[in-house]
Amino acid sequence: MLADILITILLIASTFYMTIVLLRFLLQLARADFYNPISQFVVKATNPPLRPLRKVIPGWGGIDGASLILAVLIQAITFFFILVLLNGGIPGFNPVTLLVWAVLNVLDLIVKIYFWSVIAVVVVSWIAPHSGHPAIQLVAQITEPVMRPVRNIMPAMGGLDLSPIIVFLILNVISVVIDHMKLAAGLGSIGLGM
């Protein structure tokens, strides 16, 4: 019972911080407003571990590789501790498998962030279409890199933007592929519903 409680706490804490790290990655990818108060929080919360990583892993082409590596490291360490808790000690495991699990989970979390962000943008466009709230502006900026290519192919029809439906479809297909890759990598074998 204690192991289950510790695993739950570990999963919640690591997923929360990984989400913040991945938000930093997505904000930089989208070239979102750096002076937004939420962006400032994300930067301050992620700077301590990212500063030393950036000295080793520089960004390239607007992509913040250090943030992605940090998210993968956090997930790999989380999986390691979960395996330790499940096995009652340091388990015999393949580090490559642990790394593959971590990468797949980080990709899955990125897809989930985009999925819920697109839902938020759609709902806000119905409820408060011209809101100036910093969170709403930031979510709209995050979703723009995935929405723009679809909007370019399929423009609004009579004022109705159908691009979120196509984006949902694409994100769901990607999610199914990642789920199958997780099963193939044996991620379900440790008994976690991730």
C-alpha cells in the first residue's frame, strides 16, 4: 500500500513538472509572448535545471533541445524509482528500455498538451472570443503551430473554422500510434496506466 501511495505521488509530481518543462519547449517553439506572466512563471520554474543543461545541449533552429532532454530525464528517473518501489530494490533493467519508455511518455504528454489546448481554444472562442486574459492568449499561441498548417490547407468556410476537428483527428491518430508503441516497448508490463 505504501508503495502505491509513493508511486502515485511520484507520478503526479513528475508529470506536473514535466508539463511545465514541456510548456517551456512549446512556448519557445511557438515563439509565444515571453513577457506574459504565465511565461515568466514557466521560465522561472524551469531555469534552475535548464541552465546547466543548456551549456551542454544548445538549441538548434528555434528548438529547445535542453527542455526536451530534461523532460525525458525526469521521466526516466521517475520510471527508475517506480521500478525500485515495485521490486523492493534496485531492479535489473535495460537502460535503453527505460529511455524508450521515457521518450514515448514525453511524446504522449506533448500530444495531450496540444489536445487540451485546442479544446480550450475552441471553448474560449465560443464563450469569450475577444478575451485578453494572459492564459487564453498563451494557449492560443501554443496551438498556433499545429493549427496554422491545417488552416492553410483548409480555410474557414463561411466564418466557421473547421481546422480544430482536423487537428483533433490528427492528434488522436498520433495518440493511438504512441499507445501501440508503448505496448510494443513493454510499458504496460510494469502495471501503470499511462
